[in-house]
Amino acid sequence: MSKVVNLNTVRKQKSRDAKRREGDANAAKHGLTKSQKTLAKALVDKAKRNLDGHEKE
């Protein structure tokens, strides 16, 4: 005896998986996420402020 499967659920899950794969490919293709970019920018800004704070006049 086989298991009863809701075909709508299977179709939707298949569509979600395809979109996830496409999104992962685009993420790898286009680089960093927004949060990674903002973190990198914040670190650079902090380093600049730290360096400017130690400057002699």
C-alpha cells in the first residue's frame, strides 16, 4: 500500500525548491548579502575613525 500524497503540496514544494535553487545561484553570482555589505562598511568606517583619532595635529 502506498502513501497518500496531496498533489498540490507536492507541486508547491517543487516550485519552492526551484526558486530556492535559482536564488542560491543568483546569490553566488552577485556576491555579498546586504547585511554582509553593511557589516564590512561599518568595520571600514570604524577603522578610519580609529586612525583619525590617533592623528597628531
